Amino acid sequence: MLVFPGQGSQWAGMAVELLDSAPVFAARMAECEQALRPWVDWSLSGLLRNAYDAPSMERVDVVQPALFAVMVSLAALWEAWACGRTRWWATARARSRRRWWPGR
């Protein structure tokens, strides 16, 4: 079973190691960043890499899209590792992420 956590699971620097070491994860994050661009005034990669001009992850309007992108990218990575078509569960706030996971 794969679990998508809800808000509160974030921390400064989350996902940076996967961005740098997992091409599938990085590619899906780039897709998410491009999809978010019209709706946010900050950089997803800058936020995750704790850029000097990044907004606070304490803001709901920042953390929710960021967590969405991380969860969708993790799902792509899990699927690439052939474990993405198992059962999974999501918290109430994470339910929107599962709708984005193809092949659910």
C-alpha cells in the first residue's frame, strides 16, 4: 500500500535529493511546475531548493500546490519502479492528488 500524506508533511529541502538523482521524478516535477506557472507567482523548484526569494511553506496557497507536485512526482517514480499499480490510500487533503495519478 502506498500512502499520500496530507499537509504538515513538508519540510525545507524536501524532494531535493530526488530532483537531483531521479530523472523520472525530476521530469514530472518540471511538468507540474509548468502546469502551476499560470496560477502561482513563485517557482516550484526555487521553493523546494529554498531559494532566497521563495515564499514560506507555512502558507496554504504555497504548500498545497507544492505537496501536490511532490505526490504526483512520487507516484510517477513509484510507477517507474513498477509498484504504482498497487492499492493506496490518501488523507482528505491528498485525495485530489490521487485523481491526477494515471492508471489508478
